[in-house]
Amino acid sequence: MKHLLSTADLTREEAIAILDIAEEMRESGTRAIKKLPALRGRTVVNLFFEDSTRTRISFEAAAKRLSADVINFSAKGSSVSKGESLKDTAQTLLAIGADAVVIRHPDSGAPARLAATDWIGLPIVNAGDGTHEHPTQALLDAFTLRRQVALRNGTNPLGQGLDGLKVAIVGDILHSRVARSNLWLLKTLGAEVTMVAPPTLLPVGAHSWPCTISYDLDAVIASGIDALMMLRVQGERMNAAYFPNPREYSRYWGLDDARLATLDASGAQTLIMHPGPMNRGLEISSAAADSPRSTVLDQVTNGVAVRMASLYMLLSGDLI
Amino acid sequence: MNYLIQQAAILGDEVQDVLIVDGKIAQIGTIEATDDVQVIDAKNLVLLPGLVDTHTHLREPGREDAETVETGSQAAALGGYTAVHAMANSTPVADTAGVVEQVYELGRQAGWVDVRPVGAVTVGLAGKQLSEIGAMADSRAAVKMFSDDGICVWDPLLMRRALEYVKAFDGVIAQHAQEPRLTEGAQMNEGEVSSILGMPGWPAVAEESIIARDVLLAEHVGARLHVCHVSTSGSVEIIRWAKARGINVTAEVTPHHLLLTDELVRTYDPVYKVNPPLRREADVQALRAGVADGTIDVIGTDHAPHPSESKDCEWGAAAMGMTGLETALSIVQHTLVETGLLSWADVARITSTVPAQIGRVADQGREIAVGQPANLTLVDPAARWKVDPSAMATKGRNSPFAGMELPGQVRATFFHGHPTVLEGKLATPRSANA
């Protein structure tokens, strides 16, 4: 693995290897001394062209727990706001002595471009590019799902995929890099995927995706789902006429208290997942977010482990 | 100097000698060489009327770092062109007689091809107020084609008025058909590939709805409409319908839309970023069929050179556009001749005769016949060459065909009887005082 740009690039073996290493990393995170020496002396740059506190600190924690040095670069107030190009910024970081670049960028494909050009020649981790992909989010979601199912069944998650699990991804699919990364990874690991959204928030062309598409959240919930991944819906979407208003969105596509009650009454073991940050009361109710089904905080914890595994695999040579 | 072209296949058909004297075709037949002529061996070469491009961006004035009238017209000559239309989106915009005369004069001084400035439809391409169309038409540049290319004349009332007004000057409105609201932030064709790449999509309907509106407006006011760079199968159908109805519309397709598809965007390499965007394979096939049945009238390169920093970046930051003058004829041969869709006589029609008629370009696109101006191109259809943007005359290195092996090479170009290209290389410009 040279870069981590898209979950579509991962084979099943590679994906399971990352999840298995993440299990070890997670275990190390429960010790009194959390730090591992694996990347001592290496420098990881967090190159963030978009505001993101959660993902950046998760990557920062991951790199630091592996003893790497971390440089955080935020576009705001930097040379980028003075018109510096991605190429020049990246080459500057190379000259400073970076060994790997974790990049978040508002343009779809910017990490792929950084990897494909001769600009820097460093391992690149895509930490979210435009509305394209967010592969470490999908890996941490898969990790969380695999671990929860193993816990429930009393089995060992190591070496396992997600075969036969039914996952519904609900919300703003059109603008979601999380949805795209999850689709490819869940398919690779053997899960069945349903995308649920208002038609305005599904891309033209999604009919070609390897998933079922539905506009009816209640029908999908009733069909028996192992996990509901609720996506953040940005308020400004309604100004662009994607839906009439937040109330109507919640009524049809939100995981509200009524739907939570239906789930509880059905006896289903459906997990509730959300990549955060949540809009409580819009795509997810507080009761749903805080229910025992919710894996929201577990996902955050697992995110550090998965990002440790990703950095470790990219920076410590050919493990697979 | 006079020239004797020996054994050229005229329009790919009959093999003849052609004698050029004082810038005109003096004789066609079997002709003995004399001491006062330079002989051009054209054995196995096809003789075409000099190519006429309805659509280029020569960037001057304003963006001389990207291209100048001189470098752009050198690229044109190498591509077999003897006339090019230069779009109005320069800085300042070509919306006054002064600017179009400047571009015209730069072309004349350069001496490689006829440079025909296109006038802006609206002041500053702003889509608010008609520019001085009459003054540009009556200037020394004698502008006949008006376009806000790069931007759609979106306001339906303004478009109607423009179509009506240019009738007084025998002009034509060349429309860049792009509904602005449906393409806000658009980066590539909207479809299966954009859904996977997470790129804001550019729907076909944004082009087709404007074309549908404009052909109806052209019919209503009895005006002449030219549709720039048609890129979708739906657009071809609408234009086919309009022509069947007798509407006075002509249509253009670029070489790149005849070959390349949105699958290339998967590389995220901005060399494939262009407006209108690369579409699907079904569109490519529909465009070829549209050329074959006459729905699409002409090839326009939409030659759009950019400095390297505008393409050596991430997709979202990159400029739209591709170079095309030095590869156009090869792409036409590859996609239309070698597929059996067109004869060389058809190629002459779509690359020279009809483009000259649309732009009312004097002395261009004429029949290869005695007494006609000697604007001619000799092409070697058997040649194969590898595209190397760094070896091109254009300043732009943004060729989407880089590295491809293409058929057909321009061996010589005669511009009013003067060879601007010989042996496939730039020769000398024609004197501005000739």
C-alpha cells in the first residue's frame, strides 16, 4: 500500500489487514502508557485545507501515539489564503522534512492528484476530499461494526469481514464522501448496502452503484438492518432547494424518536452510527444518538486506532 | 515565388499537378516543371482547401503568457489552417471596433493565417447590453461572427435581440450553450463517473435546453444561429430536428469531443478539464453520426492554450480548455475518415468550405479550381506520429492527446500561395504587404 486515497483501491485482504492491525492498536490504547515507538523520528504533516477539528485531532493523536512528530498545517491564515498553490505548499512541506502527508481538501481528487504527480513523492492519506471519499472514516465504521458484531456473537473479530451484514446509509448521499467510501469498503467486506435519501440528495448516476436505493426509510428499517449510518445534513442544503425545510426532512429521513421506538419494539439489534458532527433534531434525535444502540463515541475512539494502523502501514514498509 | 505541387490527390481522389502563380491556382492537370517554379513533391499526399477554424482562443490581447496571435497562428499553419476565428474573451474583451481591429492587425502582421476576430455579443461578455456590433462589422476587421463564448448568452430576450440585430450586418451569433443555473460549480459531465468521483455534475440538459430555446428563437426572428462545440447526443437530435424544420442553424463539434470521454476524468488530471466537458461514449458516437449525416456542419477546435501553472494543479483549481490546432486534422482522420464515416471531400467541407461560409471569410474555403486563391493544405494520410506537446508551436502544453499515436500529418500549407509550412515544419510567414 503506497497511499490511502480511496477504499475502492483496497482489496479484501488489505482492508482486513488494516482492521486487524487497528485491533492491536486499539488494545494498546487501553494501556496506562498508550505510546508505541513504531514511527519515532518520522514526521507526519496534517495538511488541512478545510476546517475539521475532529478528523485532524484524530490523526494527530494517531501519529503521536506512534511516536511520530506531527506538523499541523491549516489553510486559514496561511500562505494558501495568499494564493499559494497546492503544489508549492506540498513541496514546502517536503522541504521541511515531512515523511507522509495527511490531506483534507475541498476539491474531489486533490489527494489523488498529489499522489499521481511528481510534486512530492510521499505517502498520501486522504482525510476527506470534496464530495469524493473519506477512506479512514469508512475503515473506522467497518472496524466498529465488525467489533460490535463480534462482541454480540462472542467471536473474535480478527480476520473477519462483514459478510452478510445489512447496512443502510441514510441522508445526504450526494455530498457525502463518507457514503462513497463506505459503499466500496462495505461491498469489499461482503456487506449489503442500501442508500436512503430524498431523490434530490442522490447523485444522478447512483443507479450504477452496487447497492439498493430507496426513498423510504421506514420500509428499509422494517426490512431488518444491522446498522443505520446516519449522515450529517447541512442546513444550507435547504436553501438550494434540496428539501423544503428541516421539519420535513426529519419527518421522512430523520432517525427520530418514533422510528427509534419502532426499532426498539421490533426487537431488532440494529446499531445506530453517525460520523459526526451530528445535527441533533435534524437527521438524528437526541434519544437515538444517546441510546444503547448508538456507536457514535465508540466510532471516535476506533478512529484513532484505524488511523494509527493506516499510518503504520504506509510508513513502516511492505507489510502486505 | 511560384509553386508546382506534383501528383497530389485532390480531395483524396484524382491525382493532378497544381500550379500556383501569384497566390492563385493557375493550372490543374499534368504540368511540366519549369525553372521559375519550386516543385513540391506531393506523391501519396492529399490536397485539401486550407482549413478554416470557427473557434480558437488566441489569448491576445491580455494573456500573452498563454498564447499570442503569432504563436497561435503558427500552430494553426502547422495544423493545416489558413484562417482562424479568434474568440472575443480577451482582456480587454473584443467588444469594440478598436479591439477587433487590433487582433486583425496582429494577425495580418504575423502573416501565418487569416485571423478573423469574433466580436462579443454583449459588453464585457456581461450579458447585459449589446456591444457595438455594427461598428465591429464595419471595421477593418469586418467581423461577421459574434459570440460571448466561454459564457452563454443566457437572457432569452437579449439573445432574441442579438439574433435579430446581427441580421442587419449579415452576421451570425455563435452561442456557447450552457444554462448557468444548472451548471453552477460544475466540473465534469454529470453521470455515472461523476457520481463515483464526487464531482459536481454538468448535465447534458444544461446544453440541450439552451440549444432548443435558441433554434426556436432563430426560427421566430428568421436569424442565423451557430451552435459552438456541441457535446451531447441530445443536442445532435435537437439540431437535426431544427434543420429538418428549415431553421437556419449551423453546428460545430470539437475534435476532443469526437474521441475522448469522461472516463478520463478518473485520473483527476486537469488536462481533461474542458468546457463543455468530455461526455459519455454514447455521446461521442452520436456526434460522429451527426457529422456523418450533416447535422453537425463544422469542426471547431476550441483551441484553448493555458500556461502550465493553470493545469499543474488540482482539478478544482485548474483552468478549462485544451489545445487543438496542431492535432485537429489527425483526430478528424482518426475518428471520421478511418472509421469510414467521411471521405476527404467531406473533410474539406467540414473543415474548410462550410466554416468559411459561416464566418463569411473572403478567399477561404474555396473550390480547388483554376483562378481561386491558393489557400491549400497537403496532408500525408499514411503518416503516424506521436503527440508531443513540448514540440508544438502553441505556447499551451495542455494537449489531451499527449503521448497518443495519431494518423495523418500536415506536410505543407499554402496561405494565399505562400508556403507557411513545408516538409511538415514552419516555413516563413507571408508578408503583410503582399
